[in-house]
Amino acid sequence: MTTPSPESFLQSPLGSELTQQSLDQELSAQGHWQGRYRILMKLGQRMDKLPGALQQASAEVAGCESATWLYHQQIDGKHYWLADSDARIVRGLLVLVLAACNGKTGAQLAQLDLAGWFAALGLADHLSPSRSNGLNAVVQQLLAHAD
């Protein structure tokens, strides 16, 4: 089985400017869902795709309607993930999750209220039930690694 190198987890493909706080400000500034949706789509385009060799069934997130891959690595007591999906909107949602979680300790992750953040952004109200379930599956798998 091919796995990402530890270095690939430390090299953020999104850049350090994409933090949970900056994304929250950018998305909250949009007065309507269509603007937030466009931002999510653009964020997904900024995230590097995983190489085909890493798009393995063993890394797929169960519960996602679209193919979604998630890799985890703990380095120096902090958690890092690499992710990808074949759906553009899911890739944008993954950017949100990774911006909030990458580089955090287990204790910091335990303090995150991703569900509250997603609700404040209106994701639950505007995503299809299958997308909401898939996002929840990603978050649950991600947090399971952080225990």
C-alpha cells in the first residue's frame, strides 16, 4: 500500500493564510448562500489533488457519496491530514476541515466545535442530506484519529 511521506503532511498545499478564522471571516462576509458556495468551489480548486497512487480504497471515507480519501499522520504530537475528493464541493468542504484541524494537538482538536462552525456558516441548511452526511463522516473519521 502506498502512503504519503511525513513531509507531505507538513507542506500545506493550501498555504498558511487559510486558517479557520480567515475562512470564517471570508465566508461569513457573504450575505447569501450562493456567495459562500462559490467560495467553497474556489477553495476546492486551490487544494492539490492526491496522486492517483494515493486514491486507494483503503483510504476512502465510508459514508461519503462521492469518492473521498483521507490520510492521517501524527508528527511531534500534532495531527495532520491530507484529503481529496472527486467532487468539487466536497473538496471545498475538505479545505474547511483541514484548515481547522491540521497542526493541532489532540487536546486542541477536542476543543473544536466544527458542528457549531458549520451550522453558523449555514452548511447544514444548504447542503444536501447526502453531502451533510459525508461531511459528518469525514469529521468523525478525522476525530477518531485524534483520540
